[in-house]
Amino acid sequence: MVMATLPARASFESNGITFNPLTDSTAEVVAGATAYSGDIVIPATVTNGTTAYKVVQIGKKAFAKCNDLTSVSIPEGVTTIEQWAFNADAKLTAIKLPSTVTTIGNYAFYKCSGVTSMTVPEGVTTLGNYTFYACNGMTQVTLPSTLQSLGLGAFYGCKALKSISFPDKMTSLGKMALMGCSALETVHFGAALESMGMSPFAACSSLKSFTVDERNQHYTSIDGVLYSKNKTELVVFPALNAESYVIPQGVTKVGDFAFYRAPVKTVTLPEGLTTVGELGLCGAGLTSLNLPSTLTTTGPFAFEDLDNITEVTLPGSLTDMGRGMFSNCDKLEKVNFPSTITYIELSTFLDCISLKEITLPESVTQIGGFAFQGCKSLERVTLGNKVSRIDPYAFSKCTSLKAFAMPDSLTTINEHVFWNDSSLTSVDFNKVKEIGPNAFTSCVSLKSIDLPKSVSTIEGFAFQGTGLEQVAVPATVESVGEYAFSRCRSLKSISLPDNIETLSNGIFWDDSVLTDVKYSKTLSVIGENAFLDCINLGHVLLPESVIGIEKSAFEGCKSLAGIDCLVPEPIAIDTTVFAGVDKSKCTLHVLPASASAYKAADVWKDFLIAGDYTAVDELNVNAKTVASRTYYDLQGRQSRTPVPGTVNIVKTAYTDGTTSTAKQLVK
């Protein structure tokens, strides 16, 4: 059986308003071809042809961004205001919701800054997320007795709203519900409120008091300050409640955002207090901070932006410090740590620009990322011998830090730990094994380093942009990452151990005074940009083991005058490898038997080629005594009488029983 297809209901226009049928008898107002303007009167019913529709809904974005809309009359019978319905109608000043409305969607009146008052009809049970966000002109709102919940940021940034009373049936208040209502002075809660999201009253800078229906089982008010019903948690302190406040005995917790940016100058924290929540006293006007001996837990950024405190003593009850605990405390100069602290959390002292000296107790085992970043007055740091981990950026941008000693327990310097410490001149690496990416990038005053034999890895960019002048990388180092010593514009000489057989990409890029580089005789690959813009590099050696030279490896080496090349056959290379080198003035010294091949090879043929390279017929290997030497050609066939001028594989046996195998040029 073939089913008939029902015709789609098409939108239509009537008296300058566009409608969309929802059913055979109902319709919604939708956005028109052009933005609505002026005064709009929506009819209760509308006819299209022979069909009459009852208007029951203001559709999604129906009046959104109608910049010249001044008033809207909504008829009785409309039950739903969809999300974004009146978004950003800045000139809209008059709108009255009919008594039939029961549903108001998210963002319905978002940024309707011209609306001065609003009465939400009886029957509405929920106001969605950001319903009246940034309605900056709204001074008064009347909520219905049926309201049960207020969504995320429902009245966020309503800067003219002075008071609000929540009805008895309302049970939940959303996160940031009234954040930034800077004129709000009084708030009343009804009997049923059970929960509120984080920071519903943050940045309500004029707030003076809360009142709570005495029947409420979850909250109460003491002298205008909001507490939990059992009076163990201070939930919110109104910003303008008092200049000085004593938290009563029995309180064990200061809640999240409780004193957020309140201008209160002194707060007495009672003995018995165990917890300060996230941003609990952040930005308060405190001139001093005395922490009780019972404090065990602090939420993230609990004491951030306390700009007037100069010293703090941490109680012995603390074992770790909450994330960002004292970040941006501009005048903090001194911190007294107890012997119980084991962990300095992420961003604990971030941008404490007056902090000059830190001595951590032996109990500390870990320092979190960004813990002291931006402490630009910090000159001295003393760590205990149990610190086994320092996370990325922990001491970065400490521009006054001059010296740093790694404790015995630390084996890894993580990425960016000392990034941009522009005054750092001395580092004791102690027993460090791994130096992470960008660990010392832009430490421009670091002129010398003594890398211990414990170091096995130097990661990419580790010393980029430092003031290093001379470096000896120990034989224990197994890898050096890309750009590790790049942009070291005072670096004149560097030696790499024999076991480093690849020069990583950009390893010496832009080392503008580099003239002396020692690397392995078994080097196999010279990476991309390895010596890019080493403008004073005059001479290089290419061992016979080299099998690859990547793009721009020697580009911009404009002082390059000589290349000693032991590679028997020319390597195919990109034209960028020696770009910027005056090849007509640079002599390529090759093996006599290889000269003709190089003269025919692309790129290589542009150099002054001299087949005059000679080499010794045996290598001095740690002064061992040679017992015997066996020669093989490059195909692995033994050669009783090697031909002078050819490259052979030579297996050498020593009197101590050891052997070595290497390629050698036979004279």
C-alpha cells in the first residue's frame, strides 16, 4: 500500500509578523525575512487562507537581535517563550508576559538591556540557563510562587537589580545565578531551598544581607550572613555586611566563594575550622591572615588575590597546599612552612611578585606546575632533599633568581621549569638524569653549565636562547633533542659525545658565534636546520659514516670556507642544505678516489673540489695494544692486501681480548 505524503506546513506572514504552524490549529511567531522593529502587537489568533491558528508560542530566536525593536505585546494564550527568543534586543523596553506562559527557555531575554522590570507569570516552574543574562537595566523582578528552580546564570550581570525574593517552593539555585549583580543589596530565601550551585552571588559588590524563612531546613541567616542550617558552614558573606567579621565557634568550613572579593578588612577564623573552599577568601580586603591550627583542607585559589597580606604562617595541620592557594598575592613577602607540608600544588604562589625567598621543609616531595611562576622578586630557593619531582613551569619567569641547586632526590628537570629566568647564572645539576624540553629556554644570563655524568637525556629546546659560551656534553648523554642549543648567541664551542650519531633538527640553529663543534666520528645524520644561520662557522667535518644531510642543515653559514668530507660516495641532498653558502669560495676536501663523483653530483659540484683528503691508517683506541687486524671490503669479503686509497671494514683484536670494528681509509 502506498502511503500519502502529508504536505509540509509552510510559514506565512500576516500584518508584518511571520508565523509557523505547529498543528492544524496552533502556530508560533518566528523570525521574519527582515528584523522586526518598533512596536509589535502579536494577535491571539491569525488566519492563513481559510485556516485560523491560535498563537501559542514565541519561537526560537523569533525576535533575536532586532536592534530597533522597542516593545512587544504578547497575547493571552501564549504558553511558551522559546530559547533566545528576545536575544540582544537592546532597545526593547516594554514587554509583558501573559498569565498563560508556563515555559521560558534558556537565554530567552539574553542581553535585553533596556528592560527595566519583569513579572514572571504564575505557572512557570523553571527559569532556564542565562534567561535574563546581562539585562543591565532591570531594577525589579517578581517571581511566581510556582517557581522551583533557577538555572545557571539566570540573572548573571543584571547590574541594576537591587533585591530579589525567592518563593517558598523554590528548591534549587543554579551556579552563578546572580553573579555580577553589582547593585544587589538584599536576598530572601523561602522555606524550600535545598541547594545552590557554585558562586551564585560572586561579585555582588553591594550585597548587605540575606534573610531566610525560619522553616527552611538547609539554610539560615545570622546577622545577614548566610550559613548552613546547622551553622557549621559559612555559605556566603555579603560584601558590604561589615568591615570586620568574627566567624563564630562551631563553624568548620568557609564555603566556596564565601568572601569572594568582599572588602572586609579583617576576618577571624576560629579554631576548629578545617576547610576553606574554592576561592573562599579570594580577593577579600584582608590586611593580615591568621590560619587556625585545625585547618586541613583548602580548595583551589582559596586565598588568591589577597593583595594586602605580607606574611603568612601555615599551620602544622596542613599536608598539601590547594591549587593556586596564594596566587597573585602581590605584597606577600614571606611564607613560613610547617614540617608537615609534602606537596606544593599547581600555581600555589603564581605571580606573587614580592616573594623574595623560599625555604621548603624536608617533608616536601613534589612541587607542582607553575607553583612559583612569575615570582619576579624571588632570589633564593632552598629545597629539601626529598623533592623528587618539579613539574613544568614551576620556577619559570622568576626573573631575579640567580642560582638553583637540585636536591639529591631529583633526577628529572621537567619542561619549562626555569623558562625565562633571565638572571639565572648558576645551576647545580647534582644527580639529574634528564633535562626536559625548554627547561632553561631564554635563561640569557646562564653562561656556563657543568653537566654531571648522571645526565643521559637532553630534550628539545632545553637550552635554547641561553647565554652559554662553551659546553661539554658528557659521554653518558644518549640523546640531544631538536633545537636543544639553538639561538645560543654567545656559544663559541661545544663538544658532543661519540655515542650521539644524529644531530637533531635545529640543534645549533642561529648560534651566531659558533666556530668549534666536536661530534662523533660515527655520525650518521645531520638533521634539518642543524646549523642554520651559524654565520661564523668556518669549517666542518663530514665523517665517512654520514648517510643523510637534511634540508637547510648548513643554510646561511656564510663564513663556511672548508668542508672535510670522508664520505666515499656523494649523498643526495636538497638544494637548501648549503643555501646561502658561497660555494665558489668554499673548498670541499674529499678522498682522492671520490673527487670525480663529487664533481658530477648535484649541489656538491658547485664547491671548489679538492681530492686531497688523507687519513691515518690506524686509530688510537684508548691506547690499547693491537693483537691483530683483519681487513674486509665493503661487500664483506676478506682482503689480504688492502688497496691504499680505498675504504675498508677493519676488525681489530686487542691483547686484552676486546675487539672493535670500523670503516677506515687505507693509506
